Amino acid sequence: MEDCLAKKMEITVSEAEKRTGRNAMNMQETYTAYLIETRAVESQNEGQCSPVDSLWRRYSEFELLRNYLLVTYPHIVVPPLPEKRADFVWHKLSADNMDPDFVERRRIGLENFLLRVASHPVLCQDKIFYSFLTQEGGWKEMVNETGFQLKADSRLKALNATFRVKNPDKRFTELKHYSDELQSVISHLLRVRARVADRLYGVYKVHGNYGRVFSEWSAIEKEMGDGLQSAGHHMDVYAASIDDILEEEEHYADQLKEYLFYAEALRAVCRKHELMQYDLEMAAQDLTSKKQQCEELATGTMRTFSLKGMTSKLFGQETPEQREAKIKILEEQIQEGEEQLKSKNLEGRDFVKSAWADIERFKEQKNHDLKEALISYAVMQISMCKKGIQVWTNAKECFSKM
Amino acid sequence: AVGTPKPLPSSGPKSLREMPHPLATSSSEEMGPALTPSPELLLPRSIADKDLSLPNGTPVDTSSPASSSSLLNRLQLDDDLDGETRDLFVTVDDPKKHVCTMETYITYRVTTKTTRAEFDLPEYSVRRRYQDFDWLRNKLEESQPTHLIPPLPEKFVVKGVVDRFSEEFVETRRKALDKFLKRITDHPVLSFNEHFNVFLTAKDLNAYKKQGMALLSKMGESVKYVTGGYKLRSRPLEFAAIGEYLDTFSLKLGTIDRIAQRIIKEQLEYLVELREYGPIYSTWGGLEVELSEPLEGVSACVGNCCTALEELSEDMTEDFLPVLREYILYSESMKNVLKKRDQVQAEYEAKLEAVALKKEDRPKVPTDVEKCQDRVECFNADLKADMERWQNNKRQDFRQLLMGMADKNIQYYEKCLTAWESIIPLLQDKPETK
């Protein structure tokens, strides 16, 4: 197991704070800043606590960091950021970015992101990442200086490659299908879960009305009064209990969301492969056609129809000198092309190898994490059932005393 | 063992001297030979014996029913019924569908087991339909107007919305009809009613129904013809209190009914979402390899919770709501009895005042005013006794009802708990093949 940053350094996103400032267009804006605290992990150092370093970052800086990582390590499944805007909300949660619950869950999500990167064998060694954690001023300039934006593949180029690539590695094609379906199924799950939460909330809250009416009824009863009154209290407890239950369930939803966004990161790696493969195929195709041209010029035969051939036939042949010159240029180009093709081939194979290694690592991580998430979900459900049994048992006892 | 004849303090049948023979007045054209009932089956034995006494053997008593001795007897009556010396058991079961050319309807078997002298046989088994129960209730209201008659389940059901022949509807109705008869059985006065006896025993109830002259009680006859229009001076405190209590009580029950309905509605909407939710885990499981079993497990678990929830909602609809509604109906009919009582008292007060205004020197109060006073006192006594009984039964009924509601919810959560606990080992399982 490589020695990743996470083992040497404690990283937390400990606080969130509302700030106001001026944006690029000199307009006033409100945003949230997050406090990143880091501390070197001292192994076996009694009593000696290393100092805590801290700096503030806002969400857009996290985004910048991630974009940098995406471009710089296209063969890595880069951990996703928590959602920019609240999505899959059920009625109680607001979709407002300034809402304290949303900010709190985002804080946890950002911390999770940093820990994921810090425990990745490749990503944790990145200098920009390290500076993100430790260097307050000038970090943005540093990132931009890497010129990573220029290296980014255009969306259009990538889309084009996806459609036109002829021979991608089958595993990547399958993986792409898998990530599409994973995205689809998790978003469906999250949407319906939000509706389920909404309905469950309704069921619990209506029971609160029993509390009031039992109390009112108990006022006109002699012997039944006490039992009714105390049972009503338990109904109030029952109605109130749903708030905590659903709050806990949001953590489960967040765990699912992380993997929803991870699916996008998987797709990005597949897209990169397709792009490289397409590039390779185009280069090979170009080389083949140049070789063909060269051959035609050398032998004087025209194997395939070409406009040039036709025009030269119609308007007269070239001089031998002209032909020689052309052949020379082509031969140079062919040589260049062959070298390029060789290196592209190598690049492609390296990419496939390292990407697939990271994908295997990711698969294991995903299986482990999702299993844990399902277990904690089941535990939540068990806890909810036990609370329900408790409340109704208490109510039953009160009724028995009527 | 035949019990000692118990006195009917207030509302026994009229003096048999005053009553014409039932069969004499009914026109023979109406009843064909096949329908001519034999006296033994239709009429209490005492009439056939030309005995001038009440069906249970006691001589007709025209003195004030509220006399202390009869009150004492009534109290003894209650003790006996509460103890182990029950001598009348009635059950409603075995619903059957009858398809005829004109209509389709359901009959229920009414089984009676008794040691009472008023019954010729120790056991009876007859079939009755809802309209027979309805007839019985009307007859009881007519003949025992000073008493609280238990309610019947609702008569009319909106066709198309509720299936009158569905198992659930029929079972709910059967339970309510059973409760209705049991409440009458437990009542020290109503259980001795003529019509009740016939209802339980007659092979052909329709023939009996056709008899024009019903056996009206003295009270029934008199109260029936009490006209309204008399204004009540002052309602005795206890009856005012009962009236106020019933008003608030039925209001609160109405609220509880609405809440319960709302909960069922929300639960069913929750169920709809859960039904979509569970299968998504299964779909996901189809995409995965290592996670396939855990996801399938979660899907199945959610499915089990759906089943449990469905059962809970059904139980609440079938067992909880109907009983609430019965009690609301009960309160309504009780308020009507209270109104009648007011009228009887008002009439007495008016007549008394009229006499006082005449200022004639009379040695005693005229008999019709005396009769009014009797009626008032009788009514008050009956009503008071019935209210006490009703309060007690109400407490037991609601105790049972609400404990039942709590129980059903506990069972629901226990089923869900079992489902979720059982998949924890499945989720934690580490695959052997790696």
C-alpha cells in the first residue's frame, strides 16, 4: 500500500462561513467560505501535538482544483465534488445554497472529497493539490500557470470521437454503458427516495393530531381521561421523531449521490480513451493514404480515383522534377507520421493499462463503500422500527389503563 | 336451569286484557294457508296460555315503575349479567349470498343459546338479512322509547364505490350486526323484548312483520303520541350534562375519524412510492456483480415492508373506522332519546300548570297528569340506568379499540424489523470467490 498523503496528514473541513465580496464584474456577492485545517500526523509522539495549519477556500476553488486534476490525470477516476445546487430535495429541505443544512452537508462533502484525493495513490502526490491545502495566497495563479486549460479536450472534439471511433477497447465500451446505466438507476433511486421521505413525513405528522384530540377528549371523561391524555403525549412523540429519522437518511442519500457523480468521472475516462483511440485511428488512416499517394506517384499508376490525378490527366502530367519533389515531401511526412503513430500507439496502450488499473481500484472502493452504505441504511431502518415499537407499546399501556 | 322470573319494571307489554288477539285482526287474505303461523312459534307462550301476565310470568303491574322495589330488582339484574349467570348467548356468523330474480342479498346466521323461560327451545338458528335487523331496531325504538337502542352499521352504501358483496365489506358488517345483537342481549330490559325474541326464534320473520298490530308497550304507546310543541322549563342538571357530554363526545369522535382516514390516505400514498422504490434496487442489482445479492436483498426487504403496510391499512379500515362510526351513530340516536325525554317532561309540566291554573278544589291530581308524572319518572330512571351502562360499555369498547390500534401498529413495525434484521448478515457477507 503506497504511502499516500492521507496517512501523513490530517485533513478536515471544519467550518463554513458566510462572506460578502466583490466578484469579477465588481458586483457584490455573497458566498460561503470553508476552513481547511491540516496537521501532520505524528507517529508515536507522546504529548507532542503538531500545529494546525488552516486556510479558507470557497467552492469555486475546489472546482478549479478538480478541473485541473481531470485534465492532468485523464486516466484516473477523479473523485467528485458534492453537488453545486441542492438536487433531489424533498419538501422540507430548501433548495437554497445558503440554507444551513445544505451548507453543513456540503462541508462534509468537501471534506470527503479532499480525503478521497489524499488517499489516492497517484493524486495525493500532486503538488498543486498539496498547495491547495497549505498555500493560502497565490494558489489560483499557480494553477493557471500550469496552463492546464489549454490541454483540456474540447467537448465537441470528444463528442465527435465518441461517434466516429471504430475500434475502441471493448472493456471501455462496456464500462461506458455501465456508467450510463448506473447514473440512470441512482438518479431514479434518489428521486423516488425523496418522494418516499415526503410521504413518510406526512404519515408521522398527521399522528400528531391524535395528541391534541385525545387531550380534548380526556377533558370530558372521568375514568378514561388519564389514559387518553398520556397516550396523546406519546402520539406527539411519535410525530416529532420523523425529523431526526429523515435527517439521518440524508447522509445515505449523500453517499448515493457521490457515486452518481463518480459515474460521470468514469465516463470521462472512457471518453478520453475513445478520443485517444480515434486520434490514433485518424493518424493511421492519414499515414495509409499518404503511403498510397507516394506509391501512386512513384509508379505512375492511379489505384484510386483522385481529383488531382484527373486534373493532371486533363491538364497534363507533372514534370518528373515536380513529381520527385512531391515524393520527397511525402516520404518525410510518412516518416514523421510513422513515428507519431508509434508514440500514439504507446501512449494509447499506457493509457489503457494505467486507466484500467485505476478502474479496478475504483471498483473495489465502490463495492466496499456501497455495501457499507446499504448496511448503514438497514441499520437506520431497524432503529426506526424499534422506535415505532417503543412508542406504540407505550401508547398501548396508556390505553390499557383507560 | 330456568332463572327466576325477573320483573319488567317499566316497559313490559300492555295488559293482555287490553290487547286484541294478534291473529284476529290480521286479514286472512293477506296470509295464505302456507303462511299461517302456528301460535307457539310466533307468540310467547303466555299469550297462548291466555295468561294475563307479562311474557316472563310476572303479573302486569300498573303501579309506578320507579318504585324502589323495581329499582332494586333492576340493580340485581345488572349484577347477574355482569357475573357468570348469563343465560342468553347470541352470535351472528356465516354470511351467504342469495341470488334471486328480483335482487341479490346477503343473509347471516343468527344462533341463540339460552336457558330463559321466555324461549321454548334452548337453541335456535335462523337466517336474517340486514333489513330484518333494521326492522328489529325500529321495533325496539318504538316499543322501548325510554331506552338507548344500539346502532346498526350504515344502511346505505354508495353503489360503485363500495362493493356490497366483497368479503371485507360483508365481514365488517357481520361484526357490527353481531355487536348490535350482543348489546341488546346484555341489556336487562331490551333482551326481554317481544320483537327481539321473535327475531331470534321465528322461522318466518316476514309473516310476523306483516301483523298489523304490533305489541306495543304501555310506555311505547303513550310516548309515541306525545306531541311536541311543549316548551321545557328547566332540564334537570344531569340530563343537561349528558346532552353536553354527547355533543362534545361525538365531535371528538368525528375528529378522530377524520384523522384516522387521513392517516390511511397518507399511508396508501406512501405505499405507492415504496412500491416504485423497492424494484429500483433490483434493477441496480442487475447491473452489478458483487453488489447484486445485497441490492436484491434490499429490494425484497422493501417489498416485505410494503406488504406489512398494506395489512395495517386494511386492518384500520376494516376494524377501526367502523367502530368509531358506530359510536357516532349511537350518540346521535341517544341525543334523540334525550329530546324525547325533554318532550315528555315538557308535556307533564304544561298539564300540571294547566291544572294549577284552574284552581279548583280537587282532592287529588287528575289521573292523566298523574300518568304524565309516571312517564317522566319512568323515562328518567330508564335513561339514567342506560347511560351508566352505556358509559361502562363505552369505556371497555374504546379501551379495546385503541389497544387494538396500538397492537396493529406494533405488529407492522415488528414485521418490518424482522425483514431488515434478516438482511444484515446478507449485506455483511464477504463473497468467497475473489
